[in-house]
Amino acid sequence: MEISRTALRKLMLLITFAILLYTGLQHLSQVLGFFRFVGGVVSPLLIGGATAFVLNVPMAFFEKKLFTPPPGGGRQRRGPSPKAARILSLLLTLLAAAVIIPVLVLIIVPQLAESVSGLGSTIMYACSRFAVWAEKQFAAYPEIYSWLESLTVDWESLLASAVDFVRSGFGNVVSSTISATKSIVSAVSAVFVAAVFAVYVLLQKEKLGLQCRKSLYALLPEQIAGKIVEICRLSHRVFSSFITGQCIEAVILGAMFFIVMTVLRMPYALLVGCLIAVTALIPIVGAFIGCAVGAFLLLMVSPMQALAFVVMFLALQQVEGNLIYPHVVGSSVGLPSIWVLAAVSVGGSLMGVAGMLLFIPLTSVLYTLFREFVYKRLQEKGLKVR
């Protein structure tokens, strides 16, 4: 029985894969170290790519709405060239980010500093009250004072321990300072590389996409390459829609808190609204982080208002969790509400906040691919299931 050349090639590939897998399992620590090294090297590029993907959403909006002539009116409306429109859209996106982020910081940070300062005054007042209470206790129970006086303290041993601690601590401080300096320099360089790479990707995204497609079709069979391109296009569309829906949901939730708190005449309405909008970018649980900070701020003013804020939050959270989030974000990624909640739960359990942000669009892609597979199989079998 002769073995065809195709079957022999597949057999050789399977044997090679088995040998590599066995070798990798035998040297697992070295393999993991290699992947960690590679991850550290390419991490600025990955961060830059992720940044470019996020910034591409508003940049594409500006490019389409502001610099693209309307259908049929291209000769009546002369706009900038495509290259100039791309650069102007990128500049507008960066300008919007440069304005929005400092404005949010200027709103949130001073109010938080004021609340922390109020908390410090409260702690100082509580300490003075405690000192007065302790003095009264010593006066009422003189045996406590006598017991404290009877305690013997070896001051020489304490001083020697303090000197040793200072010596060892100084060496640790020097090494920590050097390590922190290296980390800061490395982080700054990584951020610079990521920013430059993100700008390059945004300006040359069509060219890069064409190069990737040509590479896939050159290295892989046409059918497999076409399927990979189709999945990548679906993923891009779903992830972009998810980012847009998440931002819309955050703005809606922040506006709801601002309006309700203004109507109820609660303090820090604008601060809490902005804070809720920022933290709500984290799916499902982000608003609870904003609730904790908001309740802390109101607690410095009035415990009753803090309690009322928590009750208000629970009510608005029910509206947001059951109506706004599943419909706004779920519809934007084409995923039913139940699967949105399931994706958040599984992603949060596996990878924390990053898993929550990643698993919703990823689940949507898998859901769409599986649905197409099911419909195709049913059509091949000639079945109509109702």
C-alpha cells in the first residue's frame, strides 16, 4: 500500500509537532522564560497596536463625518486630500484625548484632595477626643498608670535594633532607587515606542492591512487565508462596536447619576457623575468602584446622604445592569444579553478587568462563527428546526 505525497507530508508534520511538543514539555521552564523574554520585547508594539485600535474608532468617525464628501456631492464640496484628511483626523483625535483627560483630572483630583483633607481633620479630631478619653481613664483607674510605669524597657537593645534597621534600610533604599530609576526609564522608552508605533499604524493602516493579506495568501492555502481574513474583519467590526457601545453606556450612566444627584441636591454631583462615567468603562463592576468613592466623599459631608447615595446607586444600577448595558453593549456587538453577562463573569474570573473588556467582543466573534456553522450544517442536512 503506497502512501501519497500529501499524506506523507501530513504525517511528517504530525511527527515534527509531536517531537517539538515533547521537547517543550521536557524544558518547560526554558520555554516559558523564552516566551516571557519575547513578550517583554514586543510588549511596546502590542501596547501601541492596542492604542491604535482604540484611537482608530474616533479617528475613523472624524475622517468619515468631517472630511468625506457626501454621496453624489464630491464635485460640489472640495475637501482635503485623503492623506491630509487622515492626518487632520488623527490630530483631532489626539486633541480630544488631550482635552478630555485633563478636564476629568481637574474635576476629580481637587475634589478628592478636599475630601481627604476633610478626612484628615476628622481623624485629628477623633485623636484629640481619644486623648481626652484616655486621660479620664487614667484618672479614674490609677492602677493602669501604675502598671505602665512598672513596665521595663531595654532601651539599649531597642537602639541597637534601630541602628541595624537604618543600616539595612539605607542599602535597600539605594537599591530600590536604582531599580525604580531603571523601571521609569524603561517605562518611558516603552511608552515612546508604543506611541510612535500607534501613530504609524493609524497613518498606514490600509497599507499594513494589504501587506498582511498578501502574506496570508502567499503562505497559506487560499481557502484558509480567506477564512482568516473574514474572521479578522469580523473581529475588527465587533471590537470597534464594543468600544463605541461601552463609551456610550459610560456617558449615559454618568449623566444619570449627575441628573439624579442634582435633583436630590446632593453635593459633588458633577464629580461623582464624571467618576462613575470613567469607572463604568470597566464592564459591570466598574460602577461599583465609583459608588465606593462617591459614598466615601458624601460620608465626609453627611452619613445620611451617603446612605441615600448608596440606595440611589443600587436603584440606578438595576436599571443600568438589566436594561442599558445588555441592550446598548449587547446590541452593539450582536450578542444576546445573557451571553454578555456570561462573558463578563467568565472573563472577570479568568483575567480580571482585562478579561471583562476582552471576553465580551471575543464571545461575540465566537457566537457569530458558531451560529454561521450551525446554520450551514442545518442547510446541508435540509433541516428546519423551530
